[in-house]
Amino acid sequence: MNTKAIQKAIDVCAKSGGGKVRIPEGNYIIGTIKLKSNVTLSLDYGANLLGSQDIKDYATDLIAPREGGIHCLIYAENAKNITIEGLGVIDGRGTPEFFPRKKDSPRPRLLRMVNCDGLTFSRVTYKRPASWGIHIIDSKNVHFNGTIVRFRNNGYNNDGLDIDGCENVLIENCDIDAGDDAICLKSTLNACKNIEVKNCIVSSNTAALKFGTSSRGGFINVNVSNCYFYDCPMGAIKLQLVDGGRLENVDISRIVMEDVGNPIFIRLGNRGRNYENFEGQKYNKDAQPEGVPVGTLKNIRISDVVAQVKYQNLERANYKEHIERTPEQERDMMMSKTGPIMISGIPGHYIENVVLENINISYPGGLTKNEIKSDVPEDIARYPEQFFFGVLPSWGAYVRHAKNIEFKNVTLTKRNNDAREKIILVDVENFTNNNE
């Protein structure tokens, strides 16, 4: 175990006003290490920080997160000017064999930083967290540049970058392959504001880019540009506001998507969670609102997108138990995960001012007349995933409870015959489509 030696070096640097802790080539097993203000953790090529596979080596004298457990491998709180840099690897070794997903079995995050100002992540490869990967909470002036994430098929809930309630964040030139949501903006208390994502290559089992589900404070002023999203069987872009707050002024442009499920999902809901006493997600269809008033979702622009939607084989990730389904259920699941653009508010609460411009999406098609289902549940308070709504009655776009929606030069094509309508509007005010 090298925890004490590395922590001592960090503490010496911090006490002297700052410095650099260099990790040379080699393998170093650690439990929780706590980074301090003005300290750089620098990993040489060939250096591997390896997470202990014994939960006893993880500290518990940390600020408790509003979601999930307290344990993590790399930690910082109330600190300034921290950098993690280099060509080395931080490997949580958090496989289900050592950290199973059970009620009383903690699963450490790989990294968690809380209430910090000035965080820089330059290069470094991050691997195999037991739970979420890189979790930044209530911090500002955060920069990811060239970060490499390799979390695919390691375990449950292996998010890539979780950015919760942060301001002034730049994510650029990153290569992310996540087991769960890859770039995920969250808002358990404060709003995510002034966020920029550019020049990234992103893959995920669930979503390349996601806002939510935690969305109490909202998301304001977010720009995403020049990214490649690939191999995302449950969808590529998910903008979700279900716990109040505001989701406003979002610009997404110059995106190429290949082999993805549902390409664009924009959802305003009424789960209404305040995260003061969070006990876990509720996926059931009859979930009820939890009390926070409905927020607002408006002023969204998505432009210059080329996407190929593809039916995914539904082989389970190698760490999951297989779920037995009938052939009909398996087909429904496959079709619901490769559905159309979906923009859906709830009765009495509209999504407003959405512009889709210069969009070209190719869909697989393939639904027969006998398979069309016209009933689409509202699921006002349910955890928001597009495939929960089932197979939608349109193949290109489904828009509901919305106003001021504009499609400009939006080309939607299908590679096989499909008996459904191309676009369906339900309770929509002022929809324009200049490509019709």
C-alpha cells in the first residue's frame, strides 16, 4: 500500500504553499488520497495508481455527496488550483467481483471533488471505477483537456464525467468510453452554468451527452460543438429537466453520430426531487411527483448534425444478469431504443423555443402496420428515458406539449419501409418545418 507515502508528499507540498507530486513509472496500490490546494499530481508514462480492492482502505471522513455513497479513491474539498496531469493511469480496479451492487456493499467513485476553484485535468487515463467515475460538485473554473476515460463494461453506473452544479467548465479534446452516461451535467442543488464541450470523441452504453436526471438547479448557457458520438445504444443526446430549475440557452452544433439509438431526447417532466433525502431512483410507471414545482425548458438550438440510428443487438454488458424476454418483448425493446427525435413536455407545461437546423438523420425503419401503437404514456414523474415510452407511433420525430418548435433544413430518412408516420405533433403550438 502506497497511500501514506503519496499522501505525505501531498501534505508537504500543501504546507509549503504548493508543489508537484511526481509518480514515476510503476504500480502503486492506494486507498483514498486527498489532494490539497496548489498541488499538482503528475503521473509519468507507465505510472499506475491502482485502487485498493478492500473497502476498508477508503476514507469516510469526507463531505457526503447528495447522490450515492461517500467512498472515493481521489478526493478534494474546499481547495484551489489542483491539477492532475501526465501520461499515466488511475485505475480504480472496481470490478463487481470486489464491489458488487448490493444494498450494504459500498462502491467507491474513482474521483470526487467538492467546492473547489481551479481544477485542471490534463491527459491521464482513468479506468474501472466501482461506481461513478469523475464527479465534480459545486466547483468552478474546471478544465478537462485530453482526458481519456475507459469505463465500458466494467460494472454498474460507470459514468464518465459527472459535473454537478458547476460554473465555468471547459471539456475539450477528450476521448471518453463510458459504461453509463459519458458527459453528464447534473444539478442536485446549484445550476450548471457556462459549460463548454468541444472536440471530443464519446461513446457510452447509455448516453454520450446528458443533462440530468438530477436537475434541481438547472442548466444555463451550455455550448457543445465539433464532437463525434458513436456506439450509444440507448441514445446520444438527452436534455432533461424533471426536478424544477431552468434549462435554458443551450447550443449544440457540428455533431456526427454513428451507430446510436434515439438521437435527440428533450424532456420536461415533474419528478420534483429536492435531493435533501435522496434514497434512490424510481423507475416505476406509477411514480408520483415529489413536490418541487415544474421548471422551464426553453431556448435550445441543435444544428449541423449528421446521425446514423442503428438497431442494436441487445446483448447485455458482460457484468449484467441476462433478462429473459419473449421475442416480441425483445423486438419492442430494440425498437423503442432506436426511436425518433422526441421532444416532450407535460400537460400544462410546454417545452419552448427549440430550433433544429441542418439536421440529417438516417433511421433503420422496419415497423409494420400491425406493430404500430398509438398510445404514448405521459409518465410525468417517472425516471426519464425515451425507451420507457415504448415504440413511438412516428419514425422521424415525435413532438408533444411544446410550442415554438422550428425544423430548418431537417432531413429525416429511413433505410427500410416503415408503416408509421414521419412526424407526429400532439398539443403543439407554432410548429414550422421548412423542409416539408
